[in-house]
Amino acid sequence: MKKILMLILSILMLTGCELITPEDTSPRNIYLVSVALNYESTGINTLKCTLNDQKAICDEFQYIADECGYPLTSVVITQNGRNYSVSLNDDAKKPETFSSATTIKEDVLSWLHELAAGLDRNDLLVFHYSGHGLDGTGELVLNKKDYSKDNTRNNLVMVTSEDLSQAVKDTDGIKFFVLDSCYSGVYADALTPVNPSSPFSDFFTLDSLNENIFVLTGASSEEQSWESGVYGNMTLCLLLSLGYDTVNRLPALATDKRYYSEIVSYVQKSNGRIQHPEGAAIKDFLIYSRKPQ
């Protein structure tokens, strides 16, 4: 079955057909949920670049929205040492001290679910995470249940692939999960499996509900994801592929149109040998198209 599917892909590529979700002419809204943690004062290993990742991603998607005429709704969830904040379109919703009682997991999943539930067919929901993935298994590490105890699995507050799947289940629109964390390839395997149960029906029904889930991970399911000095390695490549000026830290567009497959290809080619970001290349979607001047 897999050989037959690959033969079909080869024929389509040779005939110039693009395996993409068709460009929809209906209006588009972008929804962004960005989560970044540096883990200072938590007893979890501190990360230095996650907050830079978040700011650059938020600035870049705001620029994309402005340039392309897409209304943007953004939810930014940040842990910075003892400070914790949740903001909606720059309006503070929850500024508080970060502690073991902070409801960060509930905040992440409830906002993700609320925004996903309102998606129309051509809308884009981006979930961006910059933080730790649990050693070996990749769950997104958000907090500790008890700061006096060690960083064991039972004492960590984490988001699993099943959590993300349930948050966007039975919703329309395009869902794009950008996970810059160690062992995050497990999310590509879980959310967009390489070998679906019904490869032919799944392949030819990309527009049906729950098919438009796309993932870009910082590493494979067996690798760590590293920081570059200013940004996470994968996030740096993602920003560059979108057009962001990482030298001057200013948003920009690399071209008038950018597809998911182009980003996956760029990121994978640019990350070297120490980590191998993953993304499903069998299907595609248009991330942005600049509006005519």
C-alpha cells in the first residue's frame, strides 16, 4: 500500500500537480496561541532563548496579518521567573506570580480550544510552544506540582499530544502546531501520522474536519532541541524562512507567498546534523499571501 501511494505521489509531481490544500479565496483570520517559559525560579533547567522566540514569533505573525489583511487574535502565555502572564491582543488577562498553583495547563488548553471552536474553513490557528520537552518522551513541560520535590514525571505539569488533539477535535480550519522543544517529533507522529489507517481516503480528503492539522517540531522523537544563542535553532530557521530579520530583530516577509512545505524544507535543510525537525510534506497549506498593493 505504501509503495502504491508513493508511486501516485511521484506521478503527480512529474506532471506538475501540487499536493496542496487549494488556495481558498474566502476571508482568513489568524489565531495565535504562543507559550514560552524560561523556568527561572522553578527548579527546572533554565532556558535562555524561549522569550526571544515568543516575541519574534508574535511580531512576525502580526506583520503577516497587517501585510496580508488578515485579522489577528493572539493569546500570549508567558512564564518569566516568578512572573506569569496571559494576554489577549496585548490586554492583560492574568498577571500573577508563577507558582505550583498557577493554572498554566488549563490556560493553554482552554484558550486553544476556545479559538479552535470558532474557526472557519480558511482560518489559521497557530499554536507555538518554546520550552522543555520531557526527556525521552517529549511531553511539553509547563510547571511543577510541588516545588520542594524533584522533576519526576509525576511531579510535572505537562501537555501531551492527546491534550492538543482533544483541544482542537471536531473543529474546522487549519491547525498549525509549532513545537520548539526536545523530543517533539513524537507530536508529528501522533498528530499527523506517516502511515494513516486509511491512506487513500485520508490522502484525498485533506479538507475534511480534523485532516488539516500540520506540525513543525524542533527535533525528532529521539533528539534534543538546542538553542542558538538568541533563538531556539528551529525557531531561528522558521523565522528566517518567513522573512524575519534576525539581525535587527524586525519582522518582514521573504516573499509574497509562503507555503508550509517551503518552511519545512528550509528548516530541515538549515538545522545541520544535531537535530532533525519534522513536518508532514505529503500535504500543504498556504501560510500567507500578501494582498495586492
